[in-house]
Amino acid sequence: MFKININSQSFLCSNENNLVQAARAQMVKVPCACVGGGCGICKVKVISGQYEMDTYAKSALSDEEAEKGYVLLCKTRPLSDLQIELIS
């Protein structure tokens, strides 16, 4: 299990679940809508840690954003503890 810190909240997540699934299971509110990688509502920035992302729509997250550390919570699985920043 990895510790996920989002601003002032934290929760645990295994690499078998995406971050939205784990947050919801632990009653932590995170931005999400479609949960399919198509809308971009759950876009956040990873400040530190390792992760992997499943397939998502390029309209929701551009290659340039992904290179800068932005991810979609619904398509991201942790490979280590993560420090995440919510974006406006």
C-alpha cells in the first residue's frame, strides 16, 4: 500500500486500484466525473512519486501536460507514495 497525499488529505492505495477508486473507498473527496479518462475533471499534478497511467483520451490530458507531471486520477495507479496537488 502506498500513501497518497493530496493537499491536506491522505489515503492509501495499492497499485491494483486507481486513485479515484481508493479515495472513494476511504471517503476522501477528489474531483472526478466520467471515471473513464475522457473528461479531464480529475486532472492533478504529481509533485513527487512514481506512478503509471492506463489509456486515456488525449483531449483530457495532452502529451505536454503528461510530460510535466499532470495525470488523471481515474487512470493513475501508484508505484510509490505520491504527493499530489489539486489544480483549478
